[in-house]
Amino acid sequence: MRYTVPGIDGFGRSDTRTNQRRHFEVDRFHIAHAVIAALAADGKMSAKDVTRTIKEYKIDVETPNPIGV
């Protein structure tokens, strides 16, 4: 089975925890999206579920990887 671990350091950034979680894509919306995407990859949910999650949670899939920003 797939194993995904979200987490943030936030070292060196002075912002609220909420904004840091959003920036590092580990807020509740990104975590829900990651879970649904993993379930879809395992055939337990559909690609439509993933797309719906992206739209519903307003996830910008064009955002650069936060590790490199």
C-alpha cells in the first residue's frame, strides 16, 4: 500500500501557522486531496473524485513545489 507523510518545518518563515500549512501544502485541504489521490491511484476512488476535490478545495495544481520556493 502507498505510504504518504505530510509535514512542515517552517523554519525561517514568519507567518501564521495557517498560512504556513497552506504554503507547504499540509493544510486540511491538501491532506484530504493527497488521501483521495492516493486512493484513486490504488483504484479505490476515481479520477473524478480527485478533480472534484481540487475544485472544491481550490487547490492550485500549477503552484511550484513549496520545497523549492
